Amino acid sequence: MNQSQRYIRQVRLPEVGIQGQEKISRAKVLVVGAGALGCAALSYLAPAGIGTIGILNNDTVKKSQVWF
């Protein structure tokens, strides 16, 4: 699937168009927190074609001895 097919729904909108989608692809977004709201926001931002997405989350991950 090429770029024009992937974002065809957005490009069809008069408010977005090809120029708008190009701006979206150059956009940079920082999502602070990847919990409930952050996770939901990320699931919309990524398929919209945002160029760069940063995720800032203050949680720590504890190393576990359990191996699956």
C-alpha cells in the first residue's frame, strides 16, 4: 500500500487535502503519558500519518526473573 492509498480518506476531506496531509506528515507530536488517554491518543495519531511521535512516560519497568 503506498502513501496515497493509505491516507485517501483524509485527502478526500476538503479541510485536509494533499497539502494538509503533507503538513501532517511533517508534524512532530509529543504525547506525555502513555496510560489510558495517551494510549488512545497514540492509536489515532499513528495511523493519521504524523511524521514523528515522541512518547514521554514516567513509569518504571522492573526487571523480572520470570522468562516465558
